[in-house]
Amino acid sequence: MAKTEREKVKLASRSLLDSLRKLIARRERWTEKEQTQAEVEVLILDNLFAALPTPPFTAEEKESAAKRVYQHVWQQFASGNFHARHQQRDRWFFCESRDQRGQTRAR
């Protein structure tokens, strides 16, 4: 992936995180209600389809990433680690990974 594409992915992940925090802050107990769960899922999917470049990402990869992001947000929220007003920058696992030497690289 080219440097400009990596930057787009990073910006997309930050934008998605901000959007998720805003949506979840307005929804009480979103994990308990099917409608609010669906809103979160749709927000993630729409955001990834709009923001991730094609190529290199296929529709299937975007859908897979959306599922992983949703599961991650759900788990973090359920464990008390996802805060809607949290200011720390998070790095999303769908846009970066580590190689065998521990070097960060974009997927």
C-alpha cells in the first residue's frame, strides 16, 4: 500500500472512532437494544466503504474489517474500556499490524 493510501486509512480510522464515540454517547445501553446495535453496525460499514480506498481493499475485505471493528467495539464497551468521551488516540487493528520483527505496517 502506498504512503498516501496508508494516510487515508489512518484518517478513516480516526474519523470512524470519532463518529462511534459520538453515536454511542447518545445511546444508552446500546449493546442491549437491537436497533442501536444495528445503528452502530451500519455506521461502521458505511464509514469503511466510504473511506477505505478501492483498490487495495475489496468489498469483502471492507465487510470483514467492519465485522472485526464492531466486535472490537462491543468487547471494549462491555469490558468498560471503550468510553464515548475518551480523548486518547486509539489505533485500530484493521489498519495496522505488526510483522515478525515488531515493525508496524499497514495492511
